[in-house]
Amino acid sequence: MAQRDEETVGRRIHRLRTGLGLTQRELAAPSYTPGYVSAVESDRRTPSAEAMRHFAFRLGLGLEELATGRTADPVVGQELALLDAVVAGDRRRLATLATGPLKARALTDLAALTPEATALYEEAAALLADEPPHLRVEANAGRAVRLRRSGEFRYARHLLRTIRDELHESGHPDPAALFFVDAHLAACDVQVGDDSSPAAAEALALALPSPELSRDLNLRLARTLVAAGRFDDAHVAVAQARAAHRQLGLRAELALCHQARARTRQAAGDLSGAAADLSQSRAMLTADGEHQAAADVATELAGVHRELGNVAGARALLENVLAAAEPDTRTAARAHRQLGLLSLLDKESMNAEQSLRTAVTIFERTGPGHDLARALLDLADVLAGRGDPGAAAGALSAGLRSVERMARSVAG
């Protein structure tokens, strides 16, 4: 202890920096230079009050703790350092922190930033096996999230429902944990074709209006509380900052929640509400770089505009989708079907038939079967409406054989 009491501020900064796995450049950024940090750590420079505040912030400490070396609450300091690394996306730093007292949380954070990291989630889950459900959510749900993002929606949904049941059975489910599970569960529901996901409504009810602002304000509050010695309150602020940051990573899932709610509203006749939800979903997916999903939502939005009587708006959306989409894809087929329905609304039966036949041809190659079935029924209605029931029956007969073939393929 005597040696620690004699430790200079510069040496303390060096010890803390290297313990967190930070380089001098990382500690210095964005206000100072690596050379300045080197001079401080070697006691050739005495840091100013402003520099001390900067170093304390970067090291996840209170100013007094950095100045005196008296550790007030090592756990909250580790929590702040861990969240800083998460926000920065710093995998190397997270790997260093995964040797400390918050190992399970650090492993979970590292897994979220690392492709094919199921083993990290499993290790974290093993470390947390005896903890309450809300503390195990991220580690246990990580595997389900990986499965969903690789296309295994049904198994992922089963795992997420199991986790959600555990949260409710605990008696006091943590809202942040429920939000995380509900958002991913709703995404699974949408992707398996469940148009009325209750999880979507619950996730949207728990969503923060501005998660980035909430995260930054709570981080700032946590540091202020640490400096004031109010460590219990600081723990709460860090937890709230972490929950807000976690929500930032769920923008695509929240977009799917809006899509699911839009389908429920459309089925109930609330077309304006459905249009608002789909517009929000499309904007979120576009901002997140999910352009194909955004195009599919735009096609659904065009269908709602068609029902509202906004033919020009619907047509503009569909033309934009087809201009950007690959021609032989489900996205293009869905847009062609909606164009066919628009043409039918305008009593342009020949154009409607052409668009619907194009949609059917693509769906026969790409699926899914339910989309093919819808397009076939629409095409049959057009042909029958033109007074050609034989052609309608022929189109249905040929198309239904394709639907049956797809169903057998899925079952096999």
C-alpha cells in the first residue's frame, strides 16, 4: 500500500491506461496528443485541471479518484470503462476487460461485435447461470439473435419465447430486458409471416423516443455521480445508459415492429395509421442500410396508398422500387403485383394482366408460395372479369401445381 500511496499522477495514469488496454493515442483523443500523454506519464508534464478531467472521463473514473488514487467504487469504474468500449466498438479493449470482475458482460458485448461468436455467448451464459433472468437476457438471447440473422427464424423464435417466459415468471420483469427480447421476437414473427405479432406492440410501447440522447445523458450523469461519491445512483445511471445503447443496435428490429403493427392496423381498417407505421419502418431500414427490406416495406406502403385512393403516390413508390431492384427477385415480383392491382383500379385490364403475369412468373421461381397464391388469385380475377373464365381456370390450375411443389419442397 505504501508504494501505491507514493504513486504519482503520471504513473497512475500509465497504470490505469495499460490496465484498460488503451494506447496513448486512444487516451489522448480527441483533445490531446500521444506525446502529451507520454510526457504526463513520465512526470515530465503536470496535467492541467482540464486534462485531468479528460483523462478521468476516458479512464472511467471520478476526478478525485484519478487525482488521489483512492478507489471509491471499482465496479462502477469498470462498468463505465466497459460501456465506453462498447460505444466505441473497441473489441480489443473489450477482450482486455473480459478478464476482470465484469467478465460475463464483457464477453457478451464482445460477442455482439464479433461474427460467429456463439461460443462467447455460451461462456457468458455459463458464468451467469445462477443470476436472475434479466441479467442473463443478453447472453442467452445472443444465440437466438444469431439464429434469426442467419435465417433460422422458427428456432430463434422458440428460444426467445422461452427467455421471455422466464422473465415473466420471475415476477418483476425488467423493462429493458423485455424490450430487447420483444424486439427480436417481433422480428422473427414478421419474418415467418405472422402479421399480428403482440411482441411488436409491446416493444414499441417500451421504446425510448431518443436512445442516443438518453445514453449520453445517463453516461454524463453517471460520471458526475461517481465524482460526488454517489455510487449506488451511478450504478443505476450506467444501467440506463447501457439499456439505451442496446436499443440503438435494434433499429432494424424496431422497423420490423412498425411493419408488424402496420399490418395489424391495415387489417383493422386503420389505413392512415398503417401508412404512418410503414413510412417510419421504411425510413429506419433505409438509415440502417437495409435497402432490400426497405424496398419490401415501400411495396406494402404502396398497397396501403392504393387502398387510400392515392394512386399517384402508390405508383411513384413502386416505380422507385423497380428501378432499384434486381428484376428476378421477390422484391420485384411484389412490386409488379401491386402495379397490377393499381392498373386494375384504373380499369387498365391489359396492363394489370401483364404486371400480374410477370409477378407470377417470378414467384414460381423464387417463392414464397403464399405470395404466388395471392398473385394467381389476382390474375384469375382479372381474366374472369374480362369474360374469359377458361383462361382464369387454366392460370389457377398451372399456378397451384407450382404452389404444391413449393409446399412439398419446404416439407422435405
